[in-house]
Amino acid sequence: MQLEDFAEYFSLTAGIKDFISRYGFTAMADSLETVPDSLDEKFILQQLNLLHDPPPAEPLLKAAQEIRSSKYLLSCYNYLDYYWFRAPKMVMYGTELPGYGMNPLHTEQEGLYYLLNALASFPYIARKYAALGLPGHYAEDTVQYLSGALTEYAAGHDNKLGITGRKLHWFSFYVQGKLFRIGRFEYMIQDPLNYLPAAYKQRTNGKVIALCRHNWLLAADGSLLFDSDSPAEAYKIATLENDGKSISGIPVNPEGFAEVDRRVTLDLAEYIPLWNNWDLVPGLHIPGGGNMTPEACCDSLNQALDFFPRYFKRQVTAVSCFSWIFNPDFEKELPESNLAKFMRQLYLFPFASVGVEGLAFVFGKHNEDWENFPADNSLRRAFHRIHASGRRLRAGGMFITPEAIRNFGESFYRRNYDI
């Protein structure tokens, strides 16, 4: 498959053509029309059998036949398989790849084609996990993520079967051995990230306090400005001052907001950072699927504390996350929900937002009028109440340390927040 021919068929921009040429397309040109084993019926059925709740096979088998019958679809399938699951390096974000939906002939079927690509990743995941010395059940648990992706796609596409193309990068994290399903949650191997606040622990009693990072743009309610807001709209711009003996800044209440009209000073002889730049602070991800009971949350976090030292010889300093799920409004709107119960065990903090956080995950789309979003469960109704009140949707961040995990259920941070 020649690049010019492929690019014309999929209406690729010059930028995309240049990118895929540099990332394997040209080198693979002679093999892109080879039919891989992953498009065989036997292979597809084997992968579907790994899922606890497999989708119907017939539409996928038909889609695989369509790909095998088209040199263009086959080339796209093989290139995406190479880029996400076999390339020595790739750009994870910010680059548009060729997609089945770029050709009007295949827009209706693109979700099925991407689903076939995802199924092709399962053996790569199993091999990588085995090479890391992980028991086989971790790979089997990890691929269950696909069920949530299917539900999300169906919500936004009239209950059609498939997934979106952007999900393939998530499967690549598994293939790289960076992301693992441990009980209810997933955990990404990562160092502390700069979205985290400056967090400290008192030496004598273990109490934790977080301070706003330098230059955080704060609204009067203690949230961060939305990305579309002008910096001039900030109620206050946070400063974090460290003279070597003490550090002072605006405290973050563990309920998730900055106390914008307060400033505290911590004696560095008495307070120590919760983590260093080289520490392991896994990123937590919550796959779809419900059943996020306090017991399941606690069990997953405790398993993670054992998992990383056992298999990677690294202690967990904290677990962190940013997500639409940790919007503090949900704790108020759904106070008795499993989500609210989980949030009360975490140290929440404000996070940058664009105003539509969560819509794509809960409704499958974010670019529709609100009257087109159903209100058929408690979470969706909470979205509608937030919107009706004039509030914009936002994301939130969280971290939780081993001490709080061991005291799960006791609202460790809120109970001890009295500085």
C-alpha cells in the first residue's frame, strides 16, 4: 500500500501523512495488505470468550470480513495495530492518526473496526504481563476494561456495538506494561505529576495538609478557573513560598477546594513532603461497570499496596487521580452514593476543567443539546441538576496515602484537618 494512495482514500492531511510516514507506515508499506491472524474467526471468538460479558460475535465476524476484503481498510487496521501495539515508540497524545471514519463509506462501521483492533491487543497484553512475572489472572482482569468502553460507545451511538478509536491508546498502556487492573480499579505506573498540590505530613502525628501550587488561578469558591476563563478573572493567584525553614501557601481543604482567604505556614522541621519526585505515585483509573462499593474500593487499594512492591520492588507513596468523577458537586448531589462514600476517604483538590467533564463518559457524547441527554438514572439526573443550577461541569483531583488506605472508612483526612 503506497502512502499517496492510502492518504487520498482516507483524505489525510499533509500533517498526518508526514507523521505516519515517520512512524512506520513507509517502512511497513509492503506488508500492510497482509491479512493477520487477528482477523480470523477463530481468533476473534477466542478473545471474546475472555470477556465476562462478551458482545455478540456475528457483527464482528462480518466486520472482519469487510476489512479482509478491502486493501484500504486492511492497511488501516494493520497500521493501527503496529502503531499502538508493536511500534518501538509512539506519540501518546496530540497526534491524529488515520481512522476508518475518515472515509464516508465506513463511518457507520468504524466502531466495530476499532473493536477488532482492541481485541487484537489481548495476546500482546498477555505476553507482556507474563514477561513481567505477573500471574495470568491480571491479564484476564485487565481486558475487562473493554466492557465499559462498549457501554460508553453504545450510549452515544444509538446502542450500536463498537468502541471509539481513542480507546486504542488506552490498550497500548496495557501492552507497554504500565497499566494494571487490580480489583475494582486500574493503576498506572508513574512518578508524581505536577498537577498534584504541595502536600506535607506532620512528623509527630501524621496529619496531612496540601497547599496550592504556585500560580494556581483560583476562583472565589476555591476552584481553579476554567480553561476558557481569562487569568484576569482570578479571585486570587496562589503563591507558594519556601525559605528553606518553612513553606507557606493557601491550604487546600480535603473536601476539594482551596481556602482562598487563608494562608498557612508550615515549619519544615515539623512537616515533611508526602512524596519526592522519584517516588511511585500510581495513577488510579476507574473502569466503567458500577459496583464501586466501599468494600471494593478498599480492597483494590490494599491490593495495590502489595502489588507494586511484590512485582516491581517499589513502594507506593500515594495513589492519585484526576477525573470528572471527583467533581465535588457530585458528593453534594449524591451524598449516599458509593461515589460520595469513596470521595470522603480521599484528599480532594481542585483541577483544571473545560466545562463538559464527564458528559462523554456518562452520555457517550458532549456536543449535543441537554434535552438530548437522558435522565434515566441517578448519576445522569445529577448531571442535569448541576446544569439546571447554572453550574458548569468540572473535574477534580485526589490522592490517598497508605495511612489513609489502612484507615479506610474513617474519613482520615477530613477527621484530622484542623490546621
